[in-house]
Amino acid sequence: MNELLESARKLAGEIAGIRHDLHSHPEVGPRLPWTKAYVMDKLKSFGYQPEELGESGGIVATIRNGTSDKVFLLRADMDALAIQEKSALPFASQNGSMHACGHDMHASMLLGAAKLLMEHREEIDGTVKLVFQPDEEGFTGAKAMLAAGVLHNPEVNAAMALHVNSGTPSGLVLCGKGVCMAGCTLFRITVKGTGCHGAMPETGVDPINIAAHIYLALQEIPSREIEARQPAVVTIGKFQGGEAPNIIPQQVVLEGTIRTMDRDLSAHIMDRIREISVGTARLFRGDAEVVEIASAPPLNNDGDLVEELAGYSREICGDRQVVVFSQGGMGSEDFASYTYEIPCGYLLLGAGTAQENPAFGKPMHNECVVFNEEVLPLGAALYAWCAIRWLKGQSGK
């Protein structure tokens, strides 16, 4: 463990350089041509034979040693957000997109772990599968990779992912047990009316008026239809319609999210959104269509695996730097889809507070968010050490 941690520290500059390259070239969505080529070139330079996984847009590489047939999967996401960066970092993006959720940190740490695993190959007893995934932000990446067979050939027994967390002290490892992140459903409501001149609203059907009534009615779902002890949030983040102040438009589009800790509750809320939207539109002589854009289920960490990973993390970080908890927040993560297929552990790694440095601690997805790069070697070591230790713990099972 000490040798691996020292190796990780020696790689600090290289991992940071990788992070700078990825941060400067952010790409959004399921197709990340520059990012994929960069990651594959790095893996090849480390001695791997990476492959693109079917049509998923993701990358898979494996490293095997010893006699065990057990397989441990390490996953990092690679995609960015459509945000204009305002961080003032010397390597800030200039292309209108930004790694504002730290996915460049994750990919860099996993590439660092890939090099560490190759250097410490003799300590591996089994197979480590390295997975670099696109479109976590759009909630299509994990499902696409699962559909493409990421858990097969070879068959995966357990999986782990890391996510940096702005606002948490640097190097603090948070390990959630059970359902520790909310599921999220993205939806779109298209309200159709009849356009007309604003001076004669009686000659048309106003979709803005209909959409306003729908918006208000949806707020009653969590406040009046869901038990108070059940976490549920319905948010409309987009309300778009009209192009001129004196013209009633043909249609209005609303987009939003449902967040709950229960998949069945999310499905129920989606049904109610359809009923309310369609019924309200008809009430005011219009029409409404509701579609699901994408979704991720609640993240359900395996309790036993999380305890194991927390123990391995303490060996790297020390007892006081690892916290195990059982109640999470309403943020969402598409790694959740893995958690219903195999035992999984999704850990958070603190990446800085404003008390440490005024540049740190801004919210995730903020155009000015800055993560503490000093945690990169630690993240790489955690990835590699947890894989090595878990595989060793499976000996004879």
C-alpha cells in the first residue's frame, strides 16, 4: 500500500497534465471524439489494448494477473457540460463547454490508476476492467454501456466509481450505504395552442396561459400528493415560448426533472405530470404532450461492498479521512444503473472548500467551480488500491 501510494504521488504532475488536457478540450454528450482518442492513446502508452464498446461511445480496457476468475470494474465518466467557463484557470476551456462537474478529474484519476495497476501488476489476483463512459450528464451513458455488454466478457463481479465533491474538505472520502442518491427523470411538456395577435386573444388559444397553469399545478404533486417523509422534488428549469411581446405563440415548451429515492414513486409522479398537463391543456382548449427525455434510477450502493471499500480507503487515507453514511441528498448519477445489476460502491472524494482556498467550494455545475488538483494522486491510488484489495479478498471464494 505504501509503495502504491508513493507511486501515485510521483505521478502527480503527469496526472495533473492529463487533467489539464481534458479540461481544455471538453465535449458534451454521448459522442466525444477528441476525448476518446486522447484516453485511448494514453491507455495504449501505458501498455493496454483499449477498445470502443460497440455503439455505446465508451472505452474498455482490462488488466489481468494471477489465477482468480474474479473481475472488478472501475468506472470514470468523460463528458462535460454546455456551460461557458469563467474559472480563470490558465487551462480553462474556450469552446463554450466546461468540465464543471469534475469528469476531467475522474478520467485523469482512472488513467493514473491504470498506470499504477500496470506498475503493480504482480499484486493483482484477477482482472480489473477500466471503463471510461460518455454522457453521464444526459443519463444515457451508463445504460448504453450496459446494453453494449460492459458487464460481460469477462463477467464483472463488483464495481466502483469515484466522484470529486466541491465544498467537501480535500481528501475526505464519503462512502454512502444503500440508497444514497436520488433517481432523476428528465421530462419535456409541449403545450400547443393557436397563435393570434395579442390584441385579440379570443381568436386564439394561449399556450403561455396553459403552461402557467400547468407549472403551478405541478408544484402541488410533492406538497399535496406525496407523504412528507418521502423525499420528492419536481423542478421546471426551462419555460420557453413566444418571440414577440404582441403575439400569442403556437406552443410553449417546459422541461424539468423529477427526483426521488424510489423508482416506483418517480413513475407515479411521471404519470401525474402527464395527467395534469393533458387535462389542464384540454380545460383551456389546447393540447399537451409529455415525454421522458432520459432517466437514472436512485443510486443503491451495496452496504457490504461499501464497508469493504471504506476499509481499503482508510488504509490509504487514514481513519479520520473516511466517513460512512446512510442518508444521501437529492443529486443524481447515472452510475446508479450499474447498482441494480451487480454490487457497487460509489464514493465521493472531497475536492476543496472555500476555507482552504477562496477559489474552491463553489457549487458543482457552476461556471466558476474550481477543484483542488492535489487530490488527483489520492483518487488514482484509491481506484487502484481498492481494486487490488477487493480481488485479494475474493481469494478462495
